[in-house]
Amino acid sequence: MTVMRDEQARFLAATTFDRNVVVTASAGTGKTTLLITRLMHLLVKSPEATPLSQVVALTFMNKAATEIKIRLRECLESVLAPDDSLAARELWDRYRLSAADLRTRYHFSADELQDRVEAALGELENSQIGTIHSFAAHLLRLYPLEAGVDPRFTPDEEFVFDDFFTREWREWLDGELGGAGGRQESWKRVLRATDLAGLELFAKALVNDLIPLDALKNQLGGELAPTLRSWLQQKQQRARELMPASRDEGRKLRQLETLLAAAGRLFGHVLSGGPAGMGELDAELRTLLEQKDGGAKPPAGWSEEEFAEASGLVRTAKAVIETDHAFFGDLLELLEPFAARCRRRFLDAGYVRFDGLLARARDLLKTHPHVRARLKRQFKAILVDEFQDTDPVQYEILLFLAEHEDRLAETWPSVLLHPGKLFIVGDPKQSIFAFRRADIEAFQRVRQMVEDQDGLPLTLTRNFRSHGTILAAVNQVFDRLIRERPGLQPRYDPLEADPDRKTGAQTQGVELRLVTPALHGEEPATLSAEEGVEAEAEAVARWLKQEVIGKEVLIERDGRRRPVDPGDVALLFRTFTQSWEYLGALRRHGLPYVAEGERHFYQRQEVIDLVNLVCCVQNPHDQVALLGLLRSAVGALTDREVMELVAQGPLDYRGNGPSGLDAHPKAAYLKSLYAVLASLHRDCPLRPLPDALDLIFERLPVLELAAASSHGEQAVANLWKVRALADDLVAQPGMTLAGFVELLKARLADPPDESESGLAEETSREAVRIMSVHKAKGLEFPIVILVGLQAGTKPPYEPIQVQQDWSTGTLGLRLGDHCAFRGPDATAESRQFPGLDHGRNRGGSDRRFHHEDGHSRRSRQASQGRTQEEGRRAASRSQGV
Ligand SMILES: Nc1ncnc2c1ncn2[C@@H]1O[C@H](COP(=O)(O)OP(=O)(O)OP(=O)(O)O)[C@@H](O)[C@H]1O
Ligand SMILES: [Mg+2]
């Protein structure tokens, strides 16, 4: 029965052309496949086939977009293949497409079909099948004048911007804090409450093109926004209603009641004086709300529900009282001119940041009716995959484009959609880009919008990706963990296995492997965290070598059996920090691997800094490298200090440095740094390459500084990767420190693409794949190993935030402990920046689960127990699995 419904839903999704369609379904249920099936129908259908040039098909990641293109090409080619060929059979099995079916359905001849297919193939390379960012860039290039960009602009994925910002910030700061700056008093006030590093991060957040600076100024300085006003009124009203009637009888109030009354007064105060008036709050009220709480149990006469609601109101009041508008007012007054200037200058330099692409494309459509009208006519079909990762600004772009041709709405909520133009598929449970503002509430709002306008909502339940045994485990775990919470956590729909599935690893299911140390006598040995990781890495590699690769059997689609190749195995990491140990273990066991995620590796600051350092160590005459090192985190010199140093003599770390070094403000530090460099120059060339790098890491705090930088985890992993490269190269003849330096310099000058391990090609079956769980999204492997499950996750707390809430348009601000009064969006409120309802939101974000299915026909998990006892605990925990 469900199979029938599932088939029916797939059929409707692929062939309903007069209504908009939203498909919501879990991982591996064939959403992307379905999108391609629909695309095929659109391209060939009769009457009114849609040429590929009038189609936009979008997804979030480059890789996924390329995948769609490749799969579409395969389908187009297969539909021309003979009916009894393997390609044609596959096409029917997966996509429910065949030449014969299309011909009967649309009443055309084989020649007509061929013409349409060939036309589509011809347009494929220039089609708008890509990421939303590439599409936004395309729109800006079509209308550079209206979009206010140089038509030859370069989209920048933050690599150019980071540097640019640092330079701009320093220059501006010099002017502001130098004698000529005219705002000393404001600066003093702000710097009493925060430090320069915090300010810099905050300024950087303000430079983001998605932040409307004028709206922010209004929000801070002006009246309460209407959404905030009505929300506060509601809270005030509830506080009044909850006060027990006995209060009027002169009875002494209990603590909760006192607090509730105080909360009501506070809400009233903000409603009349605005958030900026909080400074004049009477001290007694402030102390009360800051220091007291309403207890853990309902007082006599209060029901549990009333108590919970009253406590919630008190918490809200406590959060409101924490807000500090005067501080942010000062801050914005200081930083707004800088933010505006920095944005303008970056644009003038010919760059548009990634967020800028979106913000500008949205503004282009929103504020230029003739452009929107023309683009609406040009694009007849819009298909979006991974809709849950599409963020609110992107929704706006898509909604404006999908608008009815005869309409022109001013804002996105009032858009009337063109019937049949929009096709979206997604799975809110898989939303992995919360940090990029993707938001379940937004997803649900758009889906509701489509449904309310006669759209067709569909769901799929049958999963084709994983074995029933894996799905059973996944269902069991997630059914328990995921509890529906409106706007925050969607319901868990169990996945159904494909009853016809015959492929995959012979041994099916989920295995939990525990790594425990050997017993020494009666006492279980204990392992440090590092030793635990080492032990697990070793155990995983040994297990792969001895039991999996070449030993386990795989059943292919055509029924053939073959032994498992290294490329059939994927090792997934929650974070990349510890991958180094695993790579080392794989190497020791002679297992080839390829690690993902190295694009731009050689453009990363920490890698450049390390290369400079190694160059310096190897060649004391390399003044450019030394200069780079001095300006890096290790040298920590400002440009001015570098200038002073250069003025005192040639840059050379040998001997005691130049004679005038003593006069330098950082003389003591420079001398010690020079001494370390000289010692490394002496000792490194005598050691094997990897040991030389270890020595550098030992004598200078390179790793520690990287760990402390923003994206610290990634930075450390990148440095380990340079170290891994040294390991890989050590066996090559003549690979000395000098050779290594040459190779690194060459790579800096001309970075190689993507995969970097150098041991195997990405697509070959010869290498085990190493990647983060996020990178593995949508990929499929017969055997998947999740490693390092014992490691904790990062707390979702970011000390600095400037963000706009899509639903209410209000902006949230946070800098360290300071936060500004912020909107009451009902849902994911402050995953990003705790403002109001702080406690509740934290809970919400913690309880929201990221869910993906096992990716595989057979999934294995390795977990390391630090002691026997802990091992047993982990094992019993796993019995649910
Ligand atoms: N109707 C079908 N019959 C048989 N196999 C299918 C069918 N649809 C999809 N598949 C196969 O199932 C696997 C998962 O499909 P697909 O990638 O389209 O799922 P998805 O829902 O997009 O997954 P994700 O949520 O990870 O994006 C693929 O290997 C695909 O070839
Ligand atoms: Mg998909």
C-alpha cells in the first residue's frame, strides 16, 4: 500500500506541470533522482517543452550541482540508447523514464524525441544548473548597472576579503585612535566595555552585505519595531493575567509573584520608553530581576502550567534586562562609517563577497521591476534541491523569480506564485547550514506559501540508499530522539527499505566496535585522550586491512560479486582535527587514502605562514619569508614595528640580529625568536623531513596559535596536513628540506586543485575516502565507518553576532556578554545569538538533531572506550542500535 502511494507521489512529482510542487522526504529516498526525472520531462514534454536555457536548477554545494549535471547528461544519453540496453534498463529502474513511455505519453516520434534530447545536450554546459551563488553571480552579470557592480567582478569566497579587511581595519583604526581622530570620548566608553579584538570581529560582522546598516541604526536608536511591540504587549498582558486574584487582598507576595509583577513592570517600561530607556530603570527593579529567581516548584495555589509560564516570563524579563542598547548605540556610531566604507572599497576593488552575491541579487529583483519582469519571462522552470539548506535571502530570490508574470509584489510574503513554475525538494531534518541562516521555520513558511496557493505537497518514504538493517537501526534511534516541536524540529517519519534491493556488502547492518586497552593484571589500563585516538586509529586501520579490504564481498547491480576495494570504504569524521592520526595509521598499514576538502588549502593563512616559516628555517637569506613570518601570528609584529626593524638593518636572524635591535620596542621577544630560528636552522637539515617539521612545531607555538585563530580546528588540521605531506614525500629520492621548500613554494604559487594527498585519484577505487560527515552529504559508499564518536561536539555559542531575523526583519546583536534587544521569532530564536528567551533557545538548539541516514549499504561505527569500564558502558548504550 505504502509502496503504491510512494510510486504515485513520485509520478505526480515528476509530471504535474500546472501546479507548484514541494517534496519533503528523508535522506536517500530519491529526491535528487526525482528532480532529474522531472527535468527530463520538462525538456522533452509536448506541447510546450521547456528548453534548458529557460530552466534554473539549483542546489547548495558545487559538488552536488555537478552531480546533477552529470546525471542529467547520463539520462539524456540513455534515453536514446536501444530499449534492451543496460543503460535503458537502469534509466527505467531509477528514473522511471524510457523512450517508449515518453513517446506514448507526449505523442511524438522517435525523431522528435531525439531532436529535443540533442538540443538539451547542446545546452547543458551553458545551463543554469548550479549553486545558488553561481546563479546569483549570473544575474548580477546580466544586469551590472542595476546591481551596482563592475561587470567583470570576481566572486570572493572570503580569501581576498580576509586580508582586505585586516588592512582596512588597521588603516582606519590608526586614523581613529591617532591624534587626529575626533571621537575619543565614544572610543573610551566603548573600550571600557570591550577590547580591540572583539571590536574588530564585530566590525567584520557589520561589513557583511546582508546586514542593512540603516535598519540597524533605526532599530537601536528609534522606536520599537511593531513586531517587538506586539510581542511585548502580549507578554505584559500574560504577566498581568497570571497574577493571582488573592494579590489584591493584601496578602504578602511570594517570590515568584514579586518577580512576575517586576517582569510586567519591565515590559511596560520598555514599551513606553523603548529599549534605549533601559538605562533609567529603577535600581530596585533591576536588582530584583537580576538577582532573584522564582524557585523550582510552584508555590501553593499555582498549577504546574501556570508556574512554567510565569517562570518563562521571568526568564524573558531577565534576558531583556541584560540587553544594553546604549553600548550598541555607541558602537554603531563608531563602526558604521567604517563598515560602509569597507563594503564600498571592496566592491570598487572588483570583488563581491559570497553573501554580497545573494544580497545584491535579491535587491536587484526586489527593487528593479523591469529586471524582475524580464527574468520571470526568461526562466520558465525553477527546480531546487536540498531546499532545507537554502537560506532565507535565497528564498526571496527564488520567490521573486517564481512570481506570477502579471504581478509585482513589493515584499516576498505577498508574492503570488506562477502555477507550475516552482519545484522544490528537501528534508528539513537534514538542515546542515543553520550557521548560514538556513532555518526550519523559513523552510516551512515557504512550503506553506506554496501549498496555500494550490501547490502540491508530496512526501516520499521509500529509501533506496541503505540496507533495511541500517534503516531499522536509524529508525529506532531517531524515532526516539526526534520529537516534533513546531517550527524547530520536524516530525520523524520512519524510512522504509526497498524490498527489491539486492546489492551491497554481503555482511549487512550496523556494527559498533569498541577499542579498549589490554588489561594489565586485574587493573584496566587507562588511556589519555590522545592515546585513545591513536589506539582507535590503529584498530580501524588494522581491521580494514585484515578483515575488510579484499576480504569482504560486494554484490554489484548486475549480480556480480567482487572483493571490497579501498575505494568502497569511507571514513567519516565529525571534525577534521584528529584525522592526522587516522591517516598515519592507514599509511602504516599500506592503505592508500584520499582526503577531501583541500580546495584553497594553499591559500589558507596558516599554511602560508607555515610555508614562510619553513622557508626561513631552511634559508636565512630569504628576507621575504622572514618578513612574512614576523607579520604572522608567530612574529606578531605590526607593520609599524616591522618598519622600525627594517630601519635598523638587514633582516637576518643569525648572530644577535642587527646592532640596533636593542632599540626596538619588541627587542626581547625578537631576540628569543631569532635564537629559536637559528637553532632550527642548525638542527632541521640534519633530520628526516617529518621530524624537522615536528621540531618546528615543538620549538615554536605554531599549532597553538593556529588553534586559537578563528576556524582554529580547520587551521590545525591544515597544518597537520603539511606535516602529512612531508611524511608522504620522505621516501622520494633527494627530498631534503630545501626540496620540500621548493615544492611548497611552487604549490603556493600555483595551487593544485581539490584532492591533495597525492596517493590516489579522487574517483578511483584504489583509495579509502576520508572526509567530514558534512562533506559526505549525498555520497554513497558500500562501507562507511564513523570514527571518533566519543569526541564531544562544539558548543553552539558564538561570542560575536550581527544577524537579521528573516521573519520579523529585526536584527540581533551580540558582543561578548553584551546583547541588544532582539526580535521574538517564534522558532529557532537564538541558536545564533542569545537575546531574548535565552534559556529556552539554547535548549531548542541542543535538542534539534541533525539527521542523515547511514549513507551506505553497510555502516560501521568505531568508538573508543578509554577504559574497560567505559567500554562496557558504551557497549550497553549501543544495545539500542
Ligand atoms: N526510484 C528509484 N528506484 C531505485 N533506486 C533509486 C530510485 N530513486 C533513487 N534511487 C537511488 O537511491 C539512491 C538515493 O537517491 P537520491 O540521491 O536521489 O536520494 P535523495 O533523496 O536525493 O538523498 P539525499 O537526501 O541524501 O539528498 C541513489 O543511489 C539513487 O540512484
Ligand atoms: Mg539529494
